[in-house]
Amino acid sequence: MSELLHIQASPRKSRSSSLAVAQEFVAAYRAANPGDKIEIWDLWNTALPEFDGAAIDAKYTIMHGETPSEKETEAWNEVRQVFERFASADKYLISVPMWNFGIPYRLKHLIDVITQPGLAFRFSPGSGYEGLVKNKPVVVVYARGGEYSSAEQGRRFDFQKPYIETLLGFIGFADIESIVVEPTLGPPDKVGAVHDAAKDAARALAAKF
């Protein structure tokens, strides 16, 4: 039995385009893999630890091979617990809307907590950086109000998809699939067709995921 972790980055629920498409993926995945576990991680109903002074100090203490203080150890244990929840999955689905050309701050908070040395990656002078979250596939559903894929002008403002793909690659993901839902704002017939195409793509990906 495998575990699929669905990380939800939108607070809009029934009005969320990214979540609507992701839910189609989940339904198709469940039908194709009835024995698998599906874990939902709603970032808007999750208390994440602050990545504050103690956590940052712990990070650099560990990076330098030193022993963290009691306060640093406590902060690092909270970071480790979040990472372990993330890393315990076998497969991933991330649904993320575009906010101000980037990603919601809740998702960025999760990324800043889990992307840590010795957990998500390691570094050696000889080989450089190495991601440690390996051999796990991920599907990312991106939703954005405008069109950012079809024209050079739009691509210049897309700090959502390139950032997520770069981050996932950095921490070890090699099998990354994307579903882009755009534009989600516009004439109802065009938006409806966009949603239908994205849902079809989601169902097709889920059947073989």
C-alpha cells in the first residue's frame, strides 16, 4: 500500500480552481488504487512552527557540525516533525494557485520549514548539493487567473511554476508532472473549457500515477 499526500495551498475551497482539478485527480487515483492511503494536508488548517531565530540558529549550528543549544534543539525538533510528515508519503499531489505572480505564503512557509540540511538536502565540498527526497513522483496543479504559458510577456511574470519545479528538483524530486489551469478569469465558455481540459488531464495522470 502506498500513501498519496495531497498538499492544498488554496484557502478558497469550493471556489478554488487548483483544488477542483486536484479533486478530480484524487477521485481517479482512488478508483485506480483502492488500497492506497490518501492523506490531505490543508495548509490553511495546519499550525506550522515559526522559522524564527532559534530555528535559523539551529540550522546553521547543524550545518557547521556543532551541537545545538536546548532552545535550538526544541525548535529543530518542531521542524523535523513537519518534515517527517512530508517525507512519510510515497507520492505527492500539490494544488497551488498563483498569488501576485508567485505562491501563497502558507505554502512558502511550509517550504521554508522543510527545506533543511540533513533533512531535505545535504552538501559536500566534493559533490555539492544533493536532494534527499528521492524516488517519489509528484503532480503539481497550478492555477492562475491570466495566461502565463503561451506568450513571452506572460512567462516573464511566472514565478509560480518555475519556483516550485526548481525547489522540488533541489530537494530530490526527478519525476515531476504538471497540470496548468489558465486562465481562470475570463468569459465563462473559455474558462469552462480550460477547467474541463485540466480535469481530463488530471484523470489521465491519476490513472497511471
